[in-house]
Amino acid sequence: MNSNIFIGVLWMVLTTICFSVTLTVVRYIGTDMPATQAAFIRYLSGAIMLAPFWLPVMRRLLIDTKNQTSEAIKTKRKSLRFFILRGAIHSVAVILWFYATIHIPIAEVTAIGYSIPLYVTIGAALFFGERLKPYHLIALGIGFIGAMVIIRPGFQQVSLGQLAQLLASPIFAASYLMAKRLSFKESSLVIVGMLSLFVSMAQIPMVLVVWQTPELFDVICLGLVAILATTGHYAMTQSFRLTPMTISQPVTYLQLVWASIMGIYLFGDRFDIFVILGGAMITLSATVIAYLDTRAPKDAI
């Protein structure tokens, strides 16, 4: 195996561990704190941690406008509005994700979250002009069936936690598509830092309504969540740069393994074969898309 690919796989393994531990910490403290407040503290911690990266960008967008044309200033303001819009959209998805993590098994949250790449595929076709091919539609159908296997409507009562994660997935996908557009101009750390800043700002009105004085231990745990999540996103970016999606995508299935183990041994979650099966179907569909897109001629994509 190429050394870069091997390193990329290790970065993705680290990603799955970081995100699984993030889920575990949120689940552990979530029962005593509103989901909106937990999300706010997590992203505020991330914004403070990444301030060295977003502060220069804010200065460039808001202050350094001397001796610039009106067109350049207009472009800067448009970029700032785009950052703000992404923060507002992502904040809704985060609150839904926190709610789901608190109320349903973390393996189930992880499995349903595997549908995000499928929504990204649809969004790329709608907003970036990428073509939807027959295998895209087949893979999307498999992914949808996988989601239905997990929640099993008609065979069990669909919970609010499941609905929250189902709704969060396409909203996260919209945020990631916006990040793709931003990645043409800004670095990964700048994008993550600006996201933390504007998600925190977008949640202020909502968090004021539900605010409860948090315990110091909870604040420390949410600070740890910010570090873990930021590290996970960075590791994922590094993996994407070194490893083809056809190799890195199946590795993400490890997150479901870690989440299942932690849920069973730390929270007494029951082992659910339907969650494993549905997660495998969703992962398979996303992997098929990545594999066939990689093999397709460049002029046919």
C-alpha cells in the first residue's frame, strides 16, 4: 500500500475515534442540559480555540477596506454574508444532532448520520451542476432503504430523536456543500473557525431562552467535545487529501463499531442488528458512489 494512502487511512481511523468519543461525551452530560445550550457552549469553545484563524479573516472582511474598489468591498461583504448564512444553517442541524444524541442510542445516531454523503450527492447535482447518473440513483435508493431499516416505521414507534437526526442529516449536507464552495478561497482551519464563531452567534437568541447555570464539569466536558470534534474534522480533511474516497469511505464504518461498543458498555444500549445492517447499507451506497465517480472519465463527471 502506498505510504500516503496508509497514513490517510490512519487519519480516518483517528476521525472515527474522535467523533465516537464526541458522541459519548455529549450523551453523558446531555441529560442535565438543554441541547441548545450544550451546542452553544461546544461551538463557543471551538471559536475561542480557533480565534487565531478566524480573527485575521474578520479583520480582512470588515476592517481592511481602505483603498479598495467598491466591487472588492461588495465581494467581501458577500463572503461575510455567506459565512453568516452557513453558521445559521449549521446551528439548526447541530441542535437537532445534540437532541438526537441525548435521546437515542449513539450507534443509531451514527448510522443515520451516514446518509449525509447521499444528500451531498443530491445537492451537488442541484447546486453545482454535477450530473446524477443511474448508479447515483441506485445507490441513493439503497441508502434510503438502509435508513428505513434503522428506524423501521410501522414496526416500531418512530421517536423524536430519530426524526431529529433524520432532519439534521440533509441540513448538515447543505452546510458541507457551502463549505465546499468556501474551500476554493479559504483554508480548512479558517472555514472551521468561522463556522464555530457564527454558529455560536446564531444560537445566542435560542440559548437565552433555555439557559441554565451549568456545572463546571459540564463546561469542561463540552470544551473537550470542541477539541475532539475539531481534531476529528482536521483529521478527516487530512485523510481526504491523502486517500481516495473509495478507500477512506469504508473506514468511516468503524465509527459505528466504536459507537456500538461505547453505547452498550457505558450506557446499557441494546445491540440492534438492524442498526448495524442499515448502517452497512448506507455506507455501501456512499462507497459505491465514491468508487464509480473515481473511475468515471473526468469529462463525464
